[in-house]
Amino acid sequence: MAQDFKREIRNKLPSDDVIYNLAELFKMFGDPTRAKIMQCLQMRDLYVGEIADILEMSISAVSHQLRVLRSAKLVKGTKEGKEVKYSLDDDHVTKILEYGLTHVNEE
């Protein structure tokens, strides 16, 4: 009887696969460059060159990080002529960024 709460908690835990995917998601936010890119895109949709200029980075370095973020479904690109304009993938990403900033700025 005393151990029932442990079994109940264990049964409510997400599967190992879900926990793994969650940990992988948070790894994306663990890289300062990717975090900066997402912060830029939270303010405005941008082209790769614009992000590179803002962050004072090479276009190839930014493109690499955008590929990583796209594979994690955190950003998306929309083709506009010969260029691609990037934005955050959805409102969930914005909320994660906002909650994370709120947390780290707490005193």
C-alpha cells in the first residue's frame, strides 16, 4: 500500500522514446549560437545573410545551424525567389524561448 504512489508515478511517466526525444529537443536550446538564431527569428523572419550579419558570423556557419534547427522542427524556411526566409516553426518554439528567458532572468 505504501508503495502504490511509486507505481502510479512510474506508470504515468512518458515512454523512454518520448523522454529521449524531449532530451534531444532541449539539446537544441543548449547551443548558444542556435539560441541566438532562434531569438533573432522570434523578433522577425530573416534571410540567412541577415542572420549572419546580425550575429557577425559566416553565412555557412549560420546555414549549418539552421539545418540543425530545421531537422529538429524548430525553424522553417520559405523560398522567396532564390533565397529562403526563415522563421520559428510554430508558437510552441516561441513559448519555450519565452519561458526559458523568464526562468533565467528570475532573481
